[in-house]
Amino acid sequence: MDNKTYFRESGFGLMLHWGLYALPAGEWGGRRIPHIGEWLQSYFRIPNREYHRLTAAFQPLLFDPTEWVMAAKRAGMGYVVLTAKHHEGFALFRSRVSDFNTVDATPFGRDVVEEVANACARHGMKFGLYYSQDLDWSHPDGGGYLTGHTNCGEMSWTNDWDFPDASKKDYTRCFTEKTVPQVEELLRNYGDLFLIWFDTPKTISPGQSRQLYELVKRLQPDCLVNSRIGNGMGDYRSLGDNEIPDTHPEGDLIESPTTLNDTWGYKSFDNNWKSADRVLELKHHLNERGVNYLLNIGPDALGRFPAPAVQILEELARRRA
């Protein structure tokens, strides 16, 4: 079965937002972020020299990729999408172009992408990767500097606390030095990918979106690309975050990325969990309208799914038995 057919028939996937932001878990300097946890660095405007010291504490001793994959599979999910690199710029894989990654910068020293990819392959689960191709707060030329300075009314798209002069920024340098070679690493080093989930195309040009899309198709022709690659490209449509349409949206392959509580990255004090009943209700609603349900969990700093998330997945598994 090709990936387009599988995407259309699967209906249900698991998204995993994991990065350095799991360590502070939504809190910094005695304050709590009122927004999504993975945006903590931007919200508190934490300098890279300070934020990057979190790598010294990245030691998720309870990380078990098989446990992650099997929990998703038992719950009826057909694919897993893992954040290979989010806006903070920290990679969950070994990269030759940036040592700001789990292998080279942390005492953990392991390639998370490789381990999750292998677990998916062993257990018959399709594997996809999220990659923030535009925003990168660790790079002086990361994107977002042409779009205004706020998200949710309070957070900067670009790193304008370490690199405040937008007139000196040139996203092409970030694209050439980091984005393209890292995407190529992901395509070459981790087996057959089901999809690449790009995000926040704020600065990327049509030519750059096209270059990325062609890179994916040259190295892995069956790998799907979502619409957030930007500039009207992609193989399938990603709806807005937590968007639940009332009618069948336009398009053939469509997916709605949603949270299980109110955050994507782990936030210790976000306890607004959806019940298993609500998850099944949303899945039915979306699938009836031709939309895949991509449900997100943010693992904690030890590599665990939060206990309420585990209980919800177990209840979904029981309902299928």
C-alpha cells in the first residue's frame, strides 16, 4: 500500500512534541507560561547561552521508544510523528551541521529519532518526522523576522532577544547552512519515512519551499509532505492547530493536529485532559469528514508519557478489544 492510500485509510495518528522545553515543563524564573509549553524560550526571552545549558540536564532515563509505539498501536493509531527539531533548534538526532542535538550536546548521548524509527519498524507502525524548517531560535538567521513580533499576542516568532536587528538577518543562510542539510540527513539516515511534517512557513520563499519538496521527492518519492512546507505546496493539507471543521474541508488528504490537553510540549501544570470518550467523539467527527486525527502528547523530561495520557491511551485500547 502506498503512503497516500495508507494515510487515507489510517485515520488516526500520534504526534510527539519532545525537546529541551520538557525540562522546565512550563516554568522559568519562578513564573509559569500561560501558553503552550514548547514556546517557553520565546515567552521568557531566554538567551541561548542560558537556555542551551539545559542540554547538561537532558538525561531521560525512562525513555522507552517501544513503550511509546506500542501504546499508540494498541490505541488504534496507524502512524507516529516525532519532532526531529522544533523552533528552539535542538535536534533529537545526530547532525553533522549542528552539535546542538541529543547525541553531541547531552549526557544522554543517544539518537532519539533513530530509536523511535527502529521501534516503529519493528512493530509495523508508519513513522513520520516534524521539522521546523523556518523558525530556529538557535540560529542568528532563523526565520519569522518578516512577520511581526508576536504569536498569541505575547511571543516573538523570531529570536529578537539574542539577535534583535532584523535588517541583518537573512533566512537564506539558515536555510542553506542548517535546514536543507538536516532535512537531507533525516531522509537518508532513518529508513523509509511516512511523512515530513513542516511548520510555520513565515519567511520561506516559494523557491525554497520547492527546493525542500523536491529534495524529499528525490530521496524518498513516497514520503508525504504536509501543506505547512509553505507557498501552496505539499501532498496533504494540515488544518490549523486544534481545528475541528463542521463540514468536509476542501482537499483529498487532510489532517487535523490536536492536543490531548492544552499544550504540545510538556507542561507539568496543564491538567485539562480530554477524556477517552471525547477523543473517540473527535475521531469519529473528523473521520466522518475525511480528516485524519493527529493527536499530540508531550513526553516529560524523563521520557515518559504523562500518567493521564497513558490512562487515556489504555482506555482507547480497551475500547478496541
